[in-house]
Amino acid sequence: MNLTTTELIGLNDSGLDENILDYKDETEETFNPMLWGTIGYLFLFIFRPYETLIPQLGAIHFERIYMLCLLAGLFNWSEKRYIPHKLNYALLAFFGVLCFSYFIAYMPDKAEDSIWEYFKLLVLYFVILLSIRNEKEFRILLLSFIVIMALYIGKSEWEFFVNGKHTYRMGIRRLIGIDETNGSPNSFAATIVYSLPFAWVLWKTSSATWVKVSLGCYGIMSLSGVALTGSRGGMLSVIFFFSLVWMRSKRKVVGLMLIVVVTSMSWIFMGGILQDRFRTLYDDKINATATASAEGRIEGVKRGIELFSLRPVWGWGTGNFAFATYEIGVTDGLQSHNMYAQLLAELGILGTIPFLALVLLLFLTKREVLSLSPAATDDDTGDDEGDMNQSFLALTAVACTDTVLLLLFQGNFGHNLYRYNWILVSAFLVLANHFSWGEEESENTSHN
């Protein structure tokens, strides 16, 4: 009889516990250096020590050297294998539009920067697909992602509380990330929010006390981090995520009570200054600067629509929104602060089609993973012990589409079109889909 990966690690009984260290089968007796090499790059990419902590590494582009070494190792690694999937082609099609946009861009050098950054993300995407051999390694990768995020958030909050590192905007002292690329308050808050669905998966699929306690602490640290950034979009996204969890919950009354308690405690924790910051969502008399910021987002949408009307087919080129506005008489150099305006203005209809195809395929892939997981349902948030029997792969697929919904939701007040989270959720979904087919085959074999 063939045993599934899920059966071998005892997921149905104990989830992410000590069995993860004891699990072995014929395909996993060998050490996987590419798994840990990929995790190392994720650390460099998210934590970015070469930007602020060790600037000498940034001067020699250490992250590029690391990736080249990782690619060389992957090329010579005999156990790599390619996973064909429709999402691969959707991402390549979108990247193809970015490359084409260079030739029609308002400022080609700005388009070149965006294309290069997205190319590096695509390389990471295929490295992940080629490096992860089985479900156990997939779980380790996901757990490592949350550990890296915990280090990133923890170090940022340490710098805030101990060394006073912050930015002063909109009349308040705001938490920032330790890096420069995604360290601004709004971007840092978004980074935190996008990790919450995957922390939830690990919490749901583990019965080990130390894991649940650690993830609970991560949740508290994440919520406090979002609050301290003073990001109104970040806080709204947290509430949106809680709503997604609650809508799938079997015990909606209990879930609603938990949401009320957590929200109330968070509100008390914020204090008066941060409370006033979030009150500006509905009271424009509290802070004129915050009100102007909100109005600026509406203005960004208007500019995006106007730019789109001038070049509706192929747009003005990736990374060119702030510069193309000169063509409509606007010279302040501000970004759109809206993903949809950014997409239409920079890539036009030509870029919108593969982007919509990507989003559709993400949800279709999630549906396929659920259909291939006999023990799983789309309800991943119940509180009884029966939920421990649900497939890790199915819950991860749900977490991926939750992240997509968060990206789309935050797209209303942020230009997150090229964020690395799109790449990560695509890679995670392809892996979940691939390993789910293995579960289905084993399930059929056991029945026969």
C-alpha cells in the first residue's frame, strides 16, 4: 500500500509537531540543500540586512551573489524537477507585457528598473518550484517564512521602542521597517498583514503547544506592529482578514465575540494619538494632513483614468505613473496610491488581460486543491477537533487566496501591483496543487 505524505507525518493526528523531524520515506532520506538555500534567500529578501544593518553587503550586491550561487547549485542538483502549471504561463505573460512596455515607456530607464525587479521575483518563483520536493519541505518553507517575518517585525519594533527609530508623518510618531525598500509605514503594515493568513494555517494544522503559543505571540506582535505604523489601510486590512476568517467559521457567535474582544483590546492599546489617527477615516476635522492624504488617493485614481484615456491599449510603461502625469499637466511626481489606476495607466488593456487571468487562475487553482483534498473543506476556521483532520495543502490554498483578496483590497489605497507577495502566493499555490495530486492518487490507491 502506498502511504501519502500526510499519513506519514501524522498530520491528521498531530499537525506540525515533533513528527516533522522524524518523518522519512524513500524520497526524503537525502538532505535538501536547495530548500535551505531558498530559505536563506527569503531571509535576505525580506529582512534585507544589506540595506541598513550591514551596508557593506549592499555595496557588493551580496543578495545577487547569493542568488547566482543558489542558481548554480540548483543547476547541478540532480533532484530538481519542473512543475508545469498554467500560473507559470500567466506570470510569464504578465512579465512579457512589462518587457514590451519598456519600448513605449514615457521614461524607459524607470521601466527598466521595474522590469529588473520583477525579473528577480520570477527567478525566485521558479527556484521555489524547482527546490521543494514534497509536502514536508513545503511545510518547512512556510514555517520558515513566518519565522523570517517574526525576525523582521521583531527587529523593527525593537528599533522603535529601544533605539527610537521611527518616522514622523501625519502628526504622529510611526513605526517603520528596518529596511528601505518596504520599510515605509504603509508598506510595512501591508507586509505584516499579508503574512497573517499563513500564520493562521500553521496555527490550524498544529496541536503542539509550543507552536500555538509561538504563533499566538506572532499574532500579537503583528497586530501591535500594524497599529504602531498608524496605517489606516493596514488596520482596515486586518479587519477585512478577520471578516474572511469569521465568514468561514462554524461558530460565528464565538468568532464575532473574539473579533470584538481583539479589536477592543487593540483600540485600548493604541492610546489617544493613534486612536485619533484612525478616527480620521470618518472625521476629516481631526487632522487636515490626514484628510489631504486620503483625498490624494482619490486624485490618484482620477489621474490614472486620465492617463489611461490617452493610451488605453499599452499604457505609459511600468514604473512610469509619477512621470507620465506631466502629460496631463501634473508635476508633483506622486504615485497613484491605487493599484487599479496604476495597472490601467502603466500597462493599459495589454497588461490588464494577463493580470486578470493571473487572478482568475489563482482562485481556480485553489478550487482544484480543495477538490483534491478529500478530508478538507473550504471551512478552515472551525474550532472543534475535527478541523485538525483537514489537509494542510487545502488550508494553505485558502490562505493563498485570502492573501490575494487582501492584495486586491489594499489595492484600493496602495500601488501594490508588483509586490513580491503575488509571486509567493502563486508559488505556494502551484506547490499545493502539485502535492494535492499525490494525495489524490494515494487516496484512490487505498480505496482500491
